[in-house]
Amino acid sequence: MISFNLNGKQANVDVAGDTPLLWVLRDTLAMTGTKFGCGKALCGACTVHLNGMAIRSCQTPIGSVAGQKVTTIEGLAANHPIKKAWTALDVPQCGYCQPGQMMQAAALLANNKRPNDNDIDAWMSGNICRCGTYPRIRAAIKAAAKA
């Protein structure tokens, strides 16, 4: 049994310790907001927070999160500045990558309250958007930083 804090609540799962966190979130705990993209931690679709830091859940074994705090897109407050900015600026196109984009952006703002374009580009560079909504993502991060 592996126990951890998921979105502010205790979660207990009976899975092998080397099972990727992504699959535990999606298949065992029904947290389907976190997406599978590449499976190699290269695209960022599976980004969640582990103790406030953005990580790729597709390559994080569930055993390594025992006793720690995991936050998924479902756990990001509805009134979080990132969610508000994403909605206000109509950022998503297909939307598939957006939960990972928002989780990465929320971690950025937790570490840097006033990021400039270079900061945003560097921090977000590991998150791929096939629809190319990068200008709207950058604008939303700037709007959220002002909020």
C-alpha cells in the first residue's frame, strides 16, 4: 500500500512501486485531467506538482511519492490566477496539453512572481503545444502574474 496526499486528501493505492504516477492518477484514482503525451517526460502533458515542484508524472514511480504531496490540475484551485487567465484569454485550442501547461505555469509563478519573456520561455520550454498556442500561453502567464 502506498499512501500520499493527493489534492489535499489522503490517497492510498495498492499498486507496484514502479508503476508510473501518471497511470495511478488516471487509471486507479480517476484523475484524468493529467494527460499522457510521449511517455518519456519530453512533452509536459503529464505535468503535476510534487511538493509544489513541477514534475513529469509519466516517468515518476508511484513509490517515490509515498508520504508526499501531489497536486494535479483538478487540485489547482478554480480561482487560481492561472486558471482565470487561461479562461479570460481563451488559451486552449485543442486543449490536450493545457493541463500540463497550466501546472508548469503555476509552478513558474510560485517561483517567480514577475517573469519576463525569457523567464517564461525557459521555464515553459519543456511543454509542447501541437496547436502552437505559445503566444496566448505567454500572455496568460503575464496576466496571471499581474493578478
